[in-house]
Amino acid sequence: MHGVTVVDDIMYVVSDQSSTILLYSTDTYSPLDVVINVNGMKRPTDIVVCRDDRQLYVADYYYCIWRVSVDHHSDQEKWLSDESTTHTFHVNALSVTSRSLLVTSSLPPRLHQYSTTDRQLLRVVIMPGYVMKLYHGVETTRGTFVVSHRGTSLDERQYAVSELFTFCHVLVILITIDYVVNALLVDLTTSIHKITVTCV
């Protein structure tokens, strides 16, 4: 299982190398008789739902995002692909606000934000050079981004959860909780880094 989202007391679940979305009851956790087949989906890595337009968005690692209607499952499409954008990237994870979709890419480590109304690319947030891999990102109500990643200014092997106060082309503050794994000792530290985040 690679992704789960919930709407109307129904869980929507995607699994690796499967072209189907499975549905479960949130009351009994039992599978429903309905299965959504997404023709062409190869390697789903995450699924989210936008409650405003009642659409499911599924990340497919092979450079695309699928859209499926919650109410009409046959209403589905390859919502975004590398053929429709100049920004080619691996799609790892998704998060959604009322009218925008935040796409986390590990290769290269960036955040891509799109409008859910017209698919326009709103911005790209490029991570600092020491971030080796980006796992997930969400936008807060304050307009900042919280990301989980590997690689900090102290050690490229550190795993961290960071909040980006991002303003294009200016100095920002990155508040990081670093998880340092040294042999059998796990050390939890908190540090503050100053970095420059580039938005394009």
C-alpha cells in the first residue's frame, strides 16, 4: 500500500505497480464492491482528494498525475504528464489545498505547485544543494512548506523534517528537526539553518 485518502467515509487506496484504486469503508475497514480501474496507471505512489472539486489525484512515479472523479469514476484522465510541462521529474508524493496541488519530487528534489482549476504551474521550489532526497511536502495555512528529506547542512546522511519560510530569491530560515542515526544510537536534535531557496 502506497497511498490512502478519505472522503465521504470511504478510503481510497493505491498500491505499487497496480492500475486500480481500492475502496474501503471507514466504519468497518472492509473492502467495498467497487474498484476503480485507471487505464495506463503503472506505479502509483500517493493519492489525495480535493474536497472542493471532489477529485482524486494519483501520483504515478513515471512522470504523471492522474485525476479521477469521486462521483463519476469513469471521468478520469492523465491530468499532468511530462509531455505537458517543461519540468520533468519523478512524482513521489502529493498534498492538496483548496485550489492547488503540491507535488513532491525526489529526483530532482523540488516542490512543484499547480492550480487545480487550470493546471497552471504556480511555482517550483528548489531545495538547497545539500538536500539529497525529498520525501514529502505540505503547504501550511501560513503559506510555508513543511518537508521531510535526507541531507542537511551538517550531514548529507541526516534525515530531517523542516519548515521552509520561502520568499523567492531572498534569505529564508529553515527550522529543522534532525534525526541522526549513528550505529545503535539515535540522537534527536533541533537546529536552525539559514539558506536561500530558489523559486522559478
